[in-house]
Amino acid sequence: MSHTYKIIEIVGTSPISSDEAIKNAVKTAGQTLQHLRWFEVVETRGHLEAGLIAHWQVTLKIGFTLEPED
């Protein structure tokens, strides 16, 4: 069986960790998109305050399968 995938790019954020930012992004994407299949971390960055990490930002590519037309 073959599949056709659509890829989107999103940014997840978290004040806790980069892993939490990824989880937030995937969870939110799953609320509006169907058939999520994979993700790829494209970029990790953060916001600094007083020399400390205050917020994580992770850019993801998310792939999901398209439903075939009948």
C-alpha cells in the first residue's frame, strides 16, 4: 500500500524544555489534523532572560497522510 504525505512546518513552545515544546506542537497539531505519521525537528532555539533560558522554541516538520478521494 502506498501513501501520499503532506508536510507542514510548525513551531512548538514551552518554558519547561525542548521536549515539552515538541509534545505541545504535536498535541496541538493533532487537534486539527488527522492521520499524523511522523515529525522531524528542524530547528531548536530559545528565549533568554537575564542570561537564563526562559522559553524553548522548536520548529518541526510534521507529515500526515492524505485521505484518498472516492
